[in-house]
Amino acid sequence: MKRTPSSTLIWLAVAALGAFAFAAIALNRGESVNSAWLVTAALCVYFIAYRFYGRYIADRVLRLDDARPTPAVRHEDGLDYVPTSKWVLYGHHFAAIAGAGPLVGPVLAAQMGYLPGTLWILVGVVVAGAVQDFVVLFASLRRDGRSLGQMVRMELGPTAGTLAQVGTLAIMIIILAVLSLVVVKALTASPWGLFTIAATIPIALLMGIYMRVLRPGRIAEASAIGVVLLLLSIVYGRNVAEHATLAPLFTWSGTALAWGLIVYGAIAASLPVWLMLAPRDYLSTFLKLGTIIALALGILFVAPPLAMPATTRFLDGTGPVFSGQLFPFLFITIACGAVSGFHSLIASGTTPKMLERESHARLIGFGGMLTESFVAIMALTAACVLDPGIYFAMNSPAAAIGATAAEAAATISSWGFTITPETITQTATDIGESTILSRTGGAPTLAVGMAQIMATALGGKALTAFWYHFAILFEALFILTAVDAGTRACRFMIQDMLGHAWAPLGDTQRLSSNVLATGLCVSAWGYFLYQGVVDPLGGINTLWQLFGVGNQMLAGIALLLCTTVLVKMKRQRYAWVTLVPTAWLLVTTVTAGLQKIFHTDPKIGFLAQGNRFSDAFARGELLAPAKTLEEMQRVAFNNYLDAAVCALFTLLVLAMCVFTLRACLQALRTPHVTAVEIPALATTPGVRS
Amino acid sequence: MSGSGWFSSPALDRLRRALRGLFGMPDYPRYLEHMQRCHPDRSPLSEREFHRHAIDRRYGASRARCC
């Protein structure tokens, strides 16, 4: 570690700037704080964490060793295993981990004010998220690029491996459902939005054919064509929305959209990858990176003040966006951005197969996650620059605020966030939509916030509607890519499991087996999606928390694995690095899981809500929104099902604790290193040094 | 061989390769170089086949290995 006087000075300056930014946030209570302070404080935290904590983990805890060949070097084939330049891989890894998660969670958490979310994102990413991504990537590097499931099997035993596999499958299904629900909520009765999203299908097909048949592998050309066509579809979307005969064709109800997505998922996951999935993936990567950079520049140049207070009265758990108190629910609502279990699948997927040297893992694992956290901070900022009245109008379910602008304005003003019905309708007109009420799910709120920032920077009010639909397209595009890729991944997992029961079911070349597994997967997430769409509280309320519990449970499993790996390497002195975040995740996830199941408030507890409906059913009463006794039964059943899923997640993570404890105790009793690593060899010939 | 037909300068070529890497697209010239270096006896895939393989394997079920 070089420590020159000038580098010491620079780091002191970064620390001072960060401290100053935090002071500006802390001392400015009561007045509005400029978002530039939030962003500055966050950046300083990231730089310091990367330089000092990231380095400590790399040098002391993991002892990264460039003399050990990485899987990419050992198996270099120019195709799957390719040693890649560290900045390119950093970009690729970041694009793979950044999805809808860091955009949605912080927006929902903004109901408690900007401060709780910001603090959790910053502390969480340094202590938990970046550590998890980094250590999992390291473990996979030393195990020939093995996946999380395989590593759990190797280090914790076959039963633990199977449990991790079941957990991963369950969380995939919930993720697919909740992401689809975000799309449904954003596109319901929005002809402009639906038209642009629908247009991505023929555009992707065109790009796919272009890259396969006309000009193989020319992704830059195909993506350029795709982006131009996409922008045209946003521009002409307005004409469609204003057209007398076309508009009704693209105005769909929530349930119709849900069915549309289910059918889309089934078809898209069955088409050859080159036709739709791959081109759409390029397009969405393009938009994702471009939009995130544009948003960062927008926030930097416009420096909008935060309209949301630092904390709101909804810290007490009575908020309309999600129910439950700050502890534990903030920590499962903001998953990605602080710590996301899902990343452990990517850090043990393609990335370790492309890493050129071990020492690059710090930038890619630790640094990549810090960057994702920055996206979460920007999403939180975009939500908090909105008038809080608008924020609550968009994010509260109709059951809480009513269905007209007048009712909504009255209710929200009574909560202490003054807003007039005119402001609500004007905002809808500005973004070119018929209404903004109860557009839950985070995506539309972020889109309005982004549109405000971008329109201030470029184009003024006239372009607000364009930017809004651009932002919706950007989010929907990568959600649809995730639905497509996720359904496929889920299908392979199901086939893998079914194959153990009866071999032909696991044959991925057999049409009947493919159709069966795709069908099972789509019906599973489709069921939760449909249930979310017809849910009385708007669905996001329930599903997002279920997703949060699942995702944090997966993070818990990944961190338990990381701890085991450290102990087996005889580095137990440093095990606190992964044990501290593990402990925090276990406490929050298990508390949240138990509250979601057993809480007596039906808004929080699944069993309480299920009992409320089944008791009313027994008395022959109807409770809104059910209109028939049959629907009453269904609502009750769905709540019991959600409770069961939550129980599954909670039990899984507890079982993994037992396996980890056993493995760690055994490793501690053994005098030598027991980690199953690929032994260090001299670098193989034929590889650049 | 340079990536595509429009321009070719070493800097642009590097940029093009970096962008492809960002999208997770493997690099054909690099693959050819690898084949020449390590498997001079085998005939490499054509560019068209290479890209087909790359896409199928990236999203496919079985991630089989070469060497």
C-alpha cells in the first residue's frame, strides 16, 4: 500500500468533503436540502470505502494473489472463458447486476422520508452488499467459476445445496411476479406507454434477424438501428394515444395486461435466444447505461432541492405505500442498492469466468456494487425531488386515497402533505397520461422524477411527456428482458430438479419437457402476478415485501457461505467481515418474515388478513374488494399461500444457519485448511504475464 | 482484421472491442488469435458460427467447455 503525502492529502480532502456534505444534510433540518449534498455525501462514502475497506478485504482478509491463474486464464477458449480488461468487465458486471431492484425499492422507502433510505443504502452497501459481492466473486474464482448453488454443496454439504436450490427457485418466481407487476402498474390504461413497449417486440425481432442473418455479430449497428426505432416509437406514441381508433387498442386493464405478460413470457422463453432475448438484452443494456449516466449528469447539473422531508410520520408503520415499521421493513424494502442476494448468482456466474487477475475482483465485486448503490441513491433522489403530495398520490393504493383527484388531494392533504386536485391533474397532463393516481410500483414515480430533472436540463416543459415515457420504456425494457431470461433460467432449474425424479423430464432438448417446465414456471409467477393485480391493497404492498424477504434471505445464504469459506481457510480472525452483515440480515429478515406471517394487524400479517377474510366468509359477509363469496375465499387462500412462502424463506435461512454452524465448528476443530480451492499453480504457458 | 467496415484505426478498434465486451459479446479476432496460439491443428469456427455459438451459450442451458 503506497502512502505518499499527496495521496494522504487527497483522501483527507475527500473525507472532509464527505463530512461537510453530511453536515449540510444534518444541519439543514426544516429547510429543504439540495440533492447535490446527498449525492456528494454518497460519492465520498463510496470512494473512502473502496480505498480503505475494499483494500483491507482484498489484502488482509482474502489475500488476493495475482500469481494464481483465474478460471479465465486457466480455461481460456476465446468464447466463454476470456480474460477481460478490468474496466470493461466492471461495466459488464455492473450492467448485469443493475436491474429494476435499485430503482424500485428506494422509491417505495421514500414514504419514510429521504434520510432512513439514504442511511441504509450507504451503510448497507459498505458493510453488507459490496462485501457479499466481492467475497462470493472471490470464492467462485478460487473454485473454477462455480455457481453459488455448487459452492454451497461443496462447502456446506448436499442437503444445504438442495435447500439453496429450492430457495433460489422460489425467489426467482417471486422476482418475476413482482417485476411483471411493476410493468402492469406502469402500463395500465396508458396507451402511449403500452404502444412503445409493444413496439420493442418487432424492433427486437428485427435486430435479431439482422444480427443472425444479415450481419452476424454486428451488435453496434443493430443496437443503433434499434435505439433510433425506439425513440421514434416514443415520439409517435403520443399520436397513438391521441388517435380515436388506435388509442382504445392500446388501453388495457390491469388484468388484461397480466394475461398479456403471462402469454408473452411463455412465448418469449420458448423462442430461440437469438431472435428476441439477445437483441433485447443489448438494447436494454444500451439504454440502461445511457440513462443512468444521463440521470447522474441531470442531477449534477440541475441540483434540484429535495421536496420530501428528512423523515415523515410514516416511520410508525402506518404508511400507505407499504405497511410496517422502519425496523425491520425498511431493510427488506430497500434490498438491491444496499445488499442483494441476487447478485451472488451473477458474481458466481459469468463474471468469474472473465476475470483476468484476482486483484481485479476488488474493482468488479466491491466497486460494481458501490456503483449500483449509487443508482439507488439517484432513484431515491428522483423520488424525493417530487412534491410529496404527488409522491403519495402516485404510490398510495386506491383503497387509501380514492379514485378521483379531489378525493386523493383531500386525503393526502389531511396527512400533512398539502396538495390541490389541480396539481394532480396538471402533473398527469404534463406527462401525457390520463391519471397519475395509484400508479404504484415505483417505476412511474421514478419516471416523473426523472422527467422533471431531465426536462429542466434539456428541452423544458414541452419535453416532460417525452422523458416520462422514455423513463418508463427504459424500466419496462429491462424488466421484460428479465422476465424472458428469468423464465428461461427458471425453466432450466425446474428441469434440473424434475430430471432427478424422472430423467426424460430433465432433457432440455426434448420439446415436451421444455413445454412442461416453461408452463410450470410461467404459471407459478403468473399466479402471483395475477393475485397482485387483483389485490385490494394494490399488490406491490404484498409482493415487494415477499420479494424483499426472499432476496435478503438469499443474501443471508451467500454471506453464510462466505463466512464458512473464510473459516475453512483458517482466516477466522477476519470472519467478522462477513459475520456482521450476516447477523444483521438474519435479524431483519427473520423478524420481517415472522411479522409478515404472524402480525395481528391484517395490513401486515398474512395470517391475520387471511383469517379476516375467511371469518367474514364464514359469516356470509362481503369485504371489499371481493364482490362474491368465491372471491372472499380466494383472497383468504392467497394470504395463506403468501404466509407459506414467507415461512419457507424463513425456515430455509434458519436451516442454512445450522449447516453453517456445523461446517464452521468442524473447520475450527481441524488444524489445517479445509476450503476446497483449486490449488495455486504456476501460471500456465501461453498466457501473457 | 478490423471489427467492422466503416473506419479502422487502432484506437477505434480498441473502443469497439471494449464496447462489445461491455455487452458481453466475445471478440472474434481474439478468438482466432487464441486458436492459432493454442490449437493450431484445429480449424477455427467461422465468424458466423462463432457468433451463433456465443449467443446460444450465453443464454443456453448447458455451459459446456472447450479446452
